[in-house]
Amino acid sequence: MMKKIVILLLILACAKVTFAQFSDSTHYYVKYASTGSINRTNDGNSWLLNNLAGFKISKKKISFNAGASYVYGKQDSKVTNDDISAAMDFNWYKESRRFYYWGLASYDRSFSLKINKRFQSGLGAAYDIIQRPNATLNLSDGILFENSDLFLKDTIPDVYHTYRNSFRVLYKWVIKDIIVLEGAHYYQQSLSHGNDFIFKSSNSLSLKLRSWLMLTAALTYNKVNRTDRENLLINYGVTIEKYF
């Protein structure tokens, strides 16, 4: 487990952040969040650790993001989560920065969702419906190619590929520079299989203690209809972020 956490930190992952405005000069952004939960009773115990990290390079016309997350959990010594997700993407902006094109490549492996490995790559476009210093609402849509190795009914191997339409709603709201509410919601429907869709939702509420340090409560939900598996994570911890 420790080896996987070290690898995660070296990857410098998660949290695609496209909210700040930048000049022609190059700017950088880094983020790390560690949240978790522990439950211990006379009848048993459980714990969950969720690590996220991210890195962004941004100029006026283009930005590059790299991100990853690692979730590990046990209940009564039985593994419930051993989930890794990593992604790289770029955004190419128009003059107003409200409208931009994006490209994406991602990798997922999830014990809880019965995903042995899943690769996705694709292109699309996005638009900021709301673009203010303290509020952003963004809609995005595009086409992804997916190659997956899954388990159906927990034990039946299923290796296949498909094209998906990927729709995303992204938001961020900052209240008095102290409270930060943000989230992203994805719906990815296969273009060739009507009963094959992926739904991902993440939301977080953070309280700023310093400009670079926040207390964070997070809720994440994932559903893979093809494997008939889902997970719901509710945890809390700290987030560290820095622009430079």
C-alpha cells in the first residue's frame, strides 16, 4: 500500500482546475488532498483513505493538467477499495476563454467497481456559462474511445472497446474567500450499447484556514452499469494548494 501511495505522489495528480484567469506568462498550480474516515465498534471496524494530487501548467491560450487519485479501504480486515485513477488533459482556449477545446487520456483500475483496467482517450469542447472571480459553471461534451478489461457478475472476464459520448457539468463557488464549494459530474454513454453507461459525481466543501490550507469534506459517487457496481465515498480531511 505504501508503495502505491508513493507512486501516487510522484505522479502529481488529481483535480482538474480551470477556474483562475491567467496572463500570457506561464503559471503553475499544485494541489494535494488527503481525506478519510475511521469507524470502530464492538462489532467490527472499517477505514478508508482517499488521496488526490494535481498539477497544472497554464498560459493564456493553452493549459495542461495531470491528475491521479488513490482510494484504499478495509472493513473487518477485508479489502473494500483498492482504486487508482490517473488522467492527463489539455485545454485550448479561444479569445474570451469561455469556450475551449479539450483532449483527454485516462487510466482507471478499481477493485470496488470490478475494473481490472480501463483506458479512455478523446476530444471535445467546453463552455463557461458562468465565469466570475468567485463562481464558475462549465458544460463540456465530447467523444471518447474506451478499451476496458472488466469483471461481469464479479467473476466473468469481459474485455471490450467502445466509443462513448462524455458529458460533464463542472462548478465552483467561493463565498467570501473562505468557503469553497466545487464539484464535477460526468455521464458517459456508450454509442453502441444502450445499457452501457458510466456515471461519476464528486463534490467537496472546503473551509480555508490559510490561502494554501483548507479543511475539506468530500462526497464521491461512481456507477458502472456494465459491471452493475457502484461506490459512494463520504470522507473529510485537508487540502493543500498553491499557485505560483
